[in-house]
Amino acid sequence: MHLANGLPWTLPVTLPVTKADAKSINVGDEVALYSDEENCVGSFR
């Protein structure tokens, strides 16, 4: 999605995680988003 001037329109993604999971993720790590059926539906870095 882009603005009329061509700049990207970004949407923040915030998801709940356990404290243990949060501690195991570092800046620059790739994380994946899975559906209830355990299908990978996206990844972020």
C-alpha cells in the first residue's frame, strides 16, 4: 500500500508473546508468524 506521493504506507504489527519468547528474540533476528493450523503465513526481520 502506498500514499499518493509513492511513499509506502506501513502498518505496525504487534503480537503478544511470552516473556521467555521476547527474551529469545534479538534485533535483526527473523521471526515467523504461523496460523492455528501451523502454516507459516509470514516472516519478519
